[in-house]
Amino acid sequence: MPPLRNSSANANSVPTANHVTTVGVKRTAFGNAGRHLPIFVNAFETTIPQNIIFHYDMIHPADKVLPARLNMDLIRALQARIAPDIFTPPGVYDGRKNFFNARRLPLGSEDCREFDVTLESADEAPKGKGPKVYKIRFNLVAQINPEVLRRYIDGKQSQDNAVLTAITALNVVIRMEPSQKYPFNVRSFFTDREKMDIGLGLELWRGYFQSVRPALGKMHIIIDTSTATMYKAGRLINLCLDFFKQKDAKMLAPSNGFPDRERLRLQRFIAGIRVITSTQDGRKIARVVKKLSSAGASALSFKLKEGGTMTVAQYFRNVLNRPLQYPDLICVEIGAGALIPLELCEVPPGQIMRKQVPPEKTKLVVEFATKKPQDRLRSIEAGLGVLAYGQSDYVRTFQMSIPRTKAMKIQARVLNPPTLKYGPGSKQATIVLEHVIPLNASAILQLHTNLLIRRDKKFSKPVEIPCWAIVVYERRQRFNEQAAAEMSEGLAASAQRVGIKMAPTSILVWENGQGDIASQLKAAGKQALDKYKQRPNLIVVVLPEGGNEIYTAVKHFGDITMGVATQCLKSSKCFRAKAQYFANVCLKINVKLGGINAIPDPNSVKALTDSQNPTIVMGADVIHPAPGSHGRPSFTALVASVDSDNAKYIAECGVQTSRQEIIEDLETMAKNTLTMYIGYRSNIEKKGTQMAPPKRIIFYRDGVSEGQFKQVLDQELVALKKACASLNINPKITFIVVGKRHHIRFFPTNPKDADDSGNCPAGTVVDREIGHPTDLDFYLQSHGGLLGTSRPAHYSVLHDESAFSPDAIQSLSFALCHVYARSTRSVSIPAPVYYADIVCSRAKNHYDPNGTVDFSDSATNIDSTQAETTLEAFRRGFKPLNDTQKKLMYFSVRIILLFLWPVAQ
């Protein structure tokens, strides 16, 4: 069957000049399927400047990289106090290297000049030597004609360096005013008008994200709410006490038993923070904390120039006449080894913490960042008043304006959901999920009951569990024999209802979670072997609260070493659980053991189920270490379907250089998955040699920024083609990037059009007003709302040898959001991408929990040389998946609600 074509291509064609080249696939038409739905989107049209923009490099001749905030202070002083005659009107600066002005600066015949800049406060000059002088050189590098932007958004200009620089210039223009008033982090700034103390010396600030983006025929400013985690302002000693949830300052004294491991934990937390200290003559100096001393001020000695030694406490008492209230407390080390007592340091307000939020505070961050759709829209529109574009001299100087203060109203479409097929014996063989499931958060607990129990759904391909065991790590007093028996009976009964043949089990053991998990699991397996003369194909593990370490060990020894499927349950959840809970568990168990829960009806997803064009769907992702984690590697994953229905997936996982986005081993990973696809179709589905290999590959790539699109095409697409060539196959490849980290949001214009959470309904798609000017892309909100405002996924089609129509790509992407095995409703991104994300996050299970590889926080505090050695250790310690599990969906863990709040973006 040929690719689906747009039935109204002429009416939906896009006027793009023939000479225009694109990074990805050029847009030639729009989608037309689905019912129309008017929505609001958080985009605000802006005008394009008329006159030439002059682009300068701002350079520190000494090649010294200074913090963005300090650079902004230097530019402010230069333009307002030191050389206002030259910088009139004032230009805009990005805090790093780029400076733009609406007129050509009088810098001399070579358009280059160096300035000496001093700051009026917070300088670091020693007493008697005057203020510190910073040298700054300006050099004209380009003249930007904004006409390129008009041509670009009209589809008459290719994206080139001139276009990208012009967009950068407009972004710097709109950010200049707020970045001088508020704490900022590139594209977001934050105010203390709405904040929340979350403990541990941290507080949350509400802010606004803003970004200029080109669209079809228009230039937009995208505005969204944002959240940053800030260090709490005030005395540093109080921040340290908050971190430890203590009130007595004496606990920070080594002489009082302050443990060294706790000092290092505190050091990791505050390293890099700015503090204000006072000099002897009363000046305020900003310093950066490097580390903490291992001894208190009264025990730290240093050599005097005139000979002899003196403790830090003595120096402040005798020389500076500032006796310490807490002389036994540790000190902070700043500058070139200078030591300052904790009590003499002040933390200025508005300092963004750029490290990972402590896990125990994640829930509070999510709650603070979460806003219902209409509340978020009101906050966004109110943000225009805070941004005050109309009052900004910079915005006016560059001839930009934002004529409307209300979010843009556009036409979206709502796609029809696919029909899913269940197994023989179901009362209703097919079902359209969104037509029967209420989409409010409280209905989640009833989803599985409604579909699997009340509607009597049988799995499409249920498995058999002839032998299984239960290992309980909860104390008997909290989870006794009766509770275990009820759990076992409830699970077996639910399995029977959905078609799984699950024999009763009498293998039930209680174990100590502090013991050898591997030996305990093997012992349970041996009991089953001795009694039933066969190995168990499932071990159910009951975990206590906070049993994360036990869970990791179980998954390592089950999935990686033993090759036995494991299903972990929290004791609090399975204690006297209802039927819907066990139906939920059966969704996971069935696919882990090789079964299939439901498949898309071939008639509703023809682009995926064309028998003449067997199609393999792949999802790939890379996960990077958290901010501040040094020496940790990045993990990669490739997930691929192996069956004709695109419901059964297998996975490959790897480890590679830290924070490298391109997948190093993609060729090998793709070859392995293609081999397994061909093998499954040949041996299980009994396809002939001609129809076993795929004729099409649909490859979804997660986590790639727009600036990396070309690099991904040049390397990963090539690797994919090489993998095919090595197997002597030549399928047509469609390469699609799925983006989640963006700030586009949809809002219903009428409450009647919203789901129960206030969000737009699942299947809402937009590919016109906010789409890319020349490249084929679209936004699809494929899931129903739960909490806050849903985030649509952004799909960019980079390569398409099958020449799918927009409708075909949008419908197949939406369909793939419905085959996630662990949920009976659509999810936010296609299932293979979702699975790849899960496989990456589970990568640490490939390491022996009793081995030498360290995943603790202490392992992140290392230098670059140690980081290289540590990476090699991670490579060596990475254990491949057990051969048995390679063929199963071992990664089908609980559905993870990814609250991707924009923390300090």
C-alpha cells in the first residue's frame, strides 16, 4: 500500500520557494484530518525591526571567562557611566560574547576598541589599591539586515547563519531589560513576588520564560511560567543549619563531632555560591565559596608575613577587632585560599541553585510549578505586564512591538483515536479508549477496573505462568501470612480475568533486605525447581517503604544476571488491594513474560499495518547525568518493535561519554534490533524470506535540540543506514525527532471543549500558525490531562524516504501513543520513545549493587582526570542484559508521570 496522501493537498499546500533548503523535510502541505477546535496558545506576535542591526563581539582580552551576572554589571557601567557618549542609544548584551546595537558604534576606523571598566560596588580590590579594572574589547563582526527574517518566515529564505544571528539578536533585545532587574538564567528570569520556602536552605521563585521564535508568516514571542530553586538569602550559617534541619550552630563545629562526611555533603551543596563579606574599611565584597575547611576557625592556623602563626579566630579578634561568636565552627575557603568564618558571610538574594533538586523536595517543586490551564494562561498574560515590553527603551530602540496582550487564538484539530483490539473471549473485541474513559485525575484508579474487569477485556496475547514464587522483604508483623495469601489469590484471580493462565503458588518466603539479595532470589527459584521440577518464570517481590536499594538489587539479579522476570510490589499497595490494582499489575507482568496486552486495529492505523510494507518502529534516547554530577556517564537506549502489530518491543542499552548527545553505538544497536525483528517475523510469525525483513523504518529520536538536527542526520541516520547495509536490506527510513523540552502550551477557548482537567483533549494537533516556516513539524498533545497544564510533544520530520503525508505521520504518531503496554490510555509520546526513556533511566540496574561502581553523591565530587578514569570503570562494570530477558519487555515498569517543570530555564 502506498503512503497515505493528503486528500486536500492543493488546499493545504505551502508556498515555499524552490531554492529554499531545509535541515529536515521541507513542508509541502498541512494536515487536514480530525475535527476543528479553536484554542489559545502562549504565543504573542511581534514586529520585525526595519533597520540594520550591528553585531559586536565583546571580548575579555585576557581570555578570562567571567560570570554572566558580572558581565552584565560591567556592560551596564560601561554604557551608563564610563562611555555613555559612545553607547547612545544603549545596546543589548547576552551576558557572554554577543552585543547588538541599533546604530554603528564610533569605535574608530577598524570598528574595534578596548575599554577599561570598573564597578562602583562589590569589587575585589585589596585595600589601598583602588577598584579592580576589567578590560573589555568590542569588535564589529557583522551587520544584520532584518529583511532576512521576513523572507525566512515567508518561506523565501533558507535558514542560515544570518537568520540564526538575527533571531539571537531579537532574543537578546527582549531579555535585556528584565535581566538587569531580576535574577536570570539565559531565557528565564525570576522574581520574589511569589515564592515558597521548601527547607534545606532552599526556596522556589516563580518566573517567566521568553523566547523569540519564527513561525509561518509571523515572528512570535513565546511566554511561559517558569520556576527556579534559589538559595535562601541571609546569614550563611543559617542556610547551613537549614540544610541539616538543625537550629544549634554548634553542630557545625568539628570539635563537637561534626562528621567529615556531612561537611563534604554540605560542601557539595554550597560550592559555587556567592557570599558577601565586609572588609576592615567597611566595603562589601562578593566572593565565591570554593570549599569548606576541615577544622574550626580556632584550630586553623596560617603563617604571618612577619613570621609566626595565628589562628583564623585570633586574626579576626586581634587584628580586625571582630571577635567570633562561634570560633569553633568551620570556615569557607574563597579566592586564593582565604578563609572566612561562616558567621561573617551573607548570602545575597536571588541566587539560582544549578544543582539537582534534592529528591525529597521534588514533590514540593512539582506542586509549586503546577498550574491548571486557565490559571497558567492568566499568569502568562499577566507576565506581559511584568516584562513591560512597551516600557523598555531597548525594545523601542530596536523598533520591536507586541501589539496584542492576549494569547493568540488559533485553529487546532482533534484527531480520532485508534481502535484497539483485545484478545479472544473479550465481550467487546475492539474499543476506542478516549470514548469510554473519563479523563480526570481521580478516574486513573478506575481505568484498569473499567477496561479489564467490568468490560471483561482479555489480553490480545496472554501468557502462561505455570510456576512462580513470592519473596517478601517486609517484616512479618506488617505483612503476615494472611496478607501474603490474599495478595497471591487476588493477583491470580485478576490474571485469570484477563486471560493469563497463572497457577497457584506455595513458594512464599520472607527475607532480610540487608542480606544477599542474589542468593535469596536464587534460593526461592531453587525451592520452586525442587517442588515443581521447573524454574519459575516469575518472582513477585514485596518491598517495604523506602526499599529502593532492594528494588535495584532485585532488578539487577533478576533481569541482568538470572534472566527471571521480577515484579516488585510495595507492601502498602498490595495489602488488601482491590481488583483494579492487581489488574494494573497484570498489565506489566503479561508483557514482561512475552505477552501482548492490546494491538491497534489494522483498519485504524493503515500506515503502520500495511502487509506489503512491513514496518519496524524504533525509539532512541540518551539520558545525561544530573547538573553537578562529574564523572557520571551518559546512557543510551534503542527500543524497537518486533511484531507486525507494533505492540511488542525489545531494547538495547549502552553507556557512553558523559553528556554526549549523539549515540556512539547506534549502528551495532540497530543491527541487533533489526536481526531480532527479522528473526521474530521468520520464526514466530512464520513470514517468508521476502516479507520477514522490514520495508520501512520509522525512527523516533528523543531529546535532540534544534541546533543538533544536522549532526544527528549526518551521524545517526548514517549509522542506521550502515546497520541495514550490513544485513543486506534497504528499507525506507523516516526519521522523526520528538521534543518535550519546549514551552508551547495549548489552552481551550471554551470550557466545554476541555477535558475534566481543563486541558485540551487528547489528540489535539497544530501544524499551521506556530509551525516551522519551512520544515515539516507539528505539535501533538496525545494524552489526557492529569495535573496542571499538559505539554504537547513537538515532532520534527528530519528525513522521510516513504513520503508520508502530514496526516499519515500525525495519525501514526498518535496511534503509537496508545500502545504503551502499561497504560490503558494514550500517553504523551509514542510508546517506543517512552520505553527508550525508561530503559535509559534503568541503566544503573546493569551494575552490580555490590560492585565498585559508585552512584552516590560523593562520587560526583571529582576532577576531570578522575572523571575519565571513572568513565572507563562505568564502561567495564556495565553488564549486558541476560539473553532470556533480551526477548522480553523487561522495561515495562510502572508508568512514570514525567512532570518536566522548567526549573531555571
